Amino acid sequence: MADLLSLGELLIDFTPVGTSENNNPIFERNPGGGPANMACAYAKLGGSAAFVGKVGDDNFGRALKAVLEQNRVDAGNLVLSKDYQTTLAFVHLDDQGDRSFSFYRRQGADTMLSFEEIDLEKLRQAKFLFFSSVLMTEGPSRETSFQLAEYACEQKKSTGLQVVFDPNLRLNLWNSEEDARQCALRAMRYADIVKISEEELTFLTGEKDLHRAAKTLLETYPVKLLLATLGKKGCFAMTGSRTVSHEGFPEVKTIDTTAAGDSFTGGFLYALTQMGKDAALLDKDELTSCIEFANAVGSLTTTKKGAICALPTLSEVEALIASRR
């Protein structure tokens, strides 16, 4: 059984790779979806991961299942639907490599996952359940996400399972900003670990001071550890008793930030697995080591185009960290 169970969307990212002879943009088909990216990052580093989700029983969906398997992620609970199509996303990059998305997803297969389609035995054997808000934007998958998170919380005392949540807000997928905010805050009730961006911190709390915003979330919800990613500025991690930060790796040349946050999370959970501790029990040095490792994973992911295909190996991560010593 896998240590990490990742629930969410698995889709096709069409990523820009230049222009044609007629000066039209050319897009390359790449596998993507935040929870899938994160699971593949964890597995590529050497962890054991499984994915839970739904794609269309079409060429795109079958190709995505093959990608999970090629990346050593258990795809046994990936449902191939004959009724709904695989979701597509077109990625747009600015001059700094930062990306935005155009989604083709109305009644996409990922939004139609039901709780009854999930193999709960996989969860009972896992150390981590990961989920994000993208699966909550529409369709049955919203309540499926909350049902699985609630079930996971029931397992915590007997199995030591830790629930990990990433808001991963894509506001263009939501009917309203308030709906997005309330769903993300509802999910916080189940989370032990939250990975969040600086923009999401401000959006969810209304607070521009990021450390104050993080403290507000920790005081309001039963979150043990909050990981805030700050792009080129690195990240900080906050628990009820300590805050540590890491400046990141500015020497890394960024060309595409797609999946950087996802791989950061995968890297952190892999490092946490190696510590063999509950997130709340990490001392200052251990927590600093975990976020340094996560930052290295996220930074290296930005040096290549695409998502899953851009994920670094353990040796690449260790080499980047060693270069700082």
C-alpha cells in the first residue's frame, strides 16, 4: 500500500513551445493536475504514492493513466469514465515564466468522481491524504472531497494519518470568489498540514501581513503546520510554537513555474517521511531541513517546461542543496 494518497484532478496541460511558420502559438500536450503532479514528485524522489481521481475513457485519459504508471504512482483507483471527457487546460506563460490557465472543463470527468468509487482500504493504509480545492469547483467531486477528508479524520487516531490541504485556488473555475473562499476555509477544518501561496493567504484572511495571516489560520483551524510559498522569495513554515524560513535558490534559472508548488509539497512530504515524525513534532532544525529540501524540489521543477515531465530526481535535489554547503 502507498504512503501517500493523492485525491484530485488529472488532466492535459497544453503548454506553449514556440510559434509556427505562420507565427501562431504551438502547444505541446503534457500531463498535469496539481494532485497528480504532487504524487509524481513524491514518487520520483523515492516515496510510494497512489492517485484517486477520474478521467475520460478517451485517448487523453488512457495516456494520463500510463503516465502515472510510468512515474511509479499506483493508478488502481483512477476511474476511466465512458460518460465524461478528460479535462483540458491551456497554459499561458508571461516573460518571467509565471503561468495562467484556460480550462476546458464543464462536466469534466474529474468533477464527477463519487465517494462510492474510492477504495477506502488505500486510505486506511496511508500516512498522508492530500487534496486541494480544484476538485471542489463543481460537480459531485466537491462533496466527495469533503467526505473523504472527514473519513480520513476518523482514521487519524488509529493510524496516525495526516491530512494535507492545498487551496490551489484557480478563481476562473469558480462561480464566485466567496464560494471559493468558503470551500477552502471549510477544508481547513480537516487539515493537519496546509500548503498555501502568499496570494492565497491574503485572499483567505484579508490580511496583507503574511505572518499575521498564517497565524490567523493556525489559531482558527486545527492545522498543525502551515507552509507558505513565496515564489522567488522562498518560503516560511509556521506551527503553533515556531516559525522558520528559507530563501529558496535564486541561482536556479526559471523558465516555467508550472507544478513548482505541487512539487514543493511532494518534496516536503518526502522529507517528512524520512524524518519519521508527525509534522507537529519537528524541531527547528528538522523543519528547516524539510523546507530547504522542498524548496530545492520546487526550484528545480521551474528549470524545465511542463509539469510531471519537469520533476527532479533525488540526486538532482541533493546536488543543488550540496552546492550551498
